[in-house]
Amino acid sequence: MSTKEILKQALKLKPDEKFVLIEAIIKSLDEPDKKLDEIWAEEAEHRLMAYREGRLESIPMEEIFNEK
């Protein structure tokens, strides 16, 4: 079934059924991507190690939030 056909059928639903469908679709978009989480965790570890070894400088939070 094509996206167009799915949409055509979805538009025939009752309002409460549409809400359930939309909620499920939105929720599916918010599911975490484990691979992406692993990549970010690894990157964070590398950055922390670089900072601790003096290869990476930090910027004070106040300086970051005061930039315009």
C-alpha cells in the first residue's frame, strides 16, 4: 500500500481514531536510536579525555550564553 493510499484511508477515520494514529506515528519518531546514542556517548568520552589531557579547552558557560 502506498503512502497516498494510507493517507486516503486515514482521512476516513473518526476523529478519535485519527488522534490515536497520529499519536502513534509521532511517538515512533521519538524512539531513541541506539546506534546514534552509542556514537554520541563515544564522542563525549573522547572529548572528556581530550579535556583531561589538556588537548581541549573549555569555555565558561557564562561566556557561551552571553554570546549574541
